[in-house]
Amino acid sequence: MQGDIRAAVATGDFGRVRFGEGIYEGRRRDCEFSATVVTPDRPAEKPLKEVVAALKALRWKQSGNIGDENVEGWLFEKGSWTVDLLAGTVPTPDTGAVPSEQGTEVKAVNGLQFRGLRRGCGATTPSPAP
């Protein structure tokens, strides 16, 4: 899993991938992950297309697209894993959501964020990541 993400990010020359815990508090590390690449500006279209193409070449099947005014995103599947790739203004890997007077505020940076979740994790013995 990590090797595929590092290889794909390298094709777009985005820099260092930082892996972290998953996005759902309390879930086991072998069931989910997050990975972030911080960039000085919003990621450009051409390198993003290179990352998406590299994931497809590594046998990740694109299952959809997501996004809003802040991010562009792709949904991928491989084996028992589903992975979202978000590009644009993404939550920071360190702080995530923090309380504020107006409610929950999410600190964000420019870059890429991968969020992975293993389907059926916890119901059976996990298998190694692809």
C-alpha cells in the first residue's frame, strides 16, 4: 500500500509522503491509514493526472470522483482496500479538527491527502496490504 502511494506521488514530483493513523478514531492501524503530501501551492493539473495514471498502472481501479470548491478527488479500489485521493486544500496531518468559537475548525494546507480503509476489517483476520 505505502509503496504504491509513494511510487504514484513520485511520478508527479510532489515530494515527501507523510503517513499517519487513520481517519476514524479507535480503528486499528491495519484497517485504515492516511497519507499527506504538503505542497507550497494547490497541486497543478498535469502532475495530478500523472499520479492518477500511476495508481491505475499499479492496478488500482478508479471507482468514482469526489470534490468541492476546495478539493478534487478520486476514489480507488484494490484488493480489500478503498482509497480516496484528495488534492487541493486538505486537512493538516497534525491537527485535524480543532475546536473554535464557531464550532469545529479544520486547519488546512495545500497538497494531496490519501485516506484508506480496508473493507470488512475487524470481521475476519486482516490480510497484508497490497
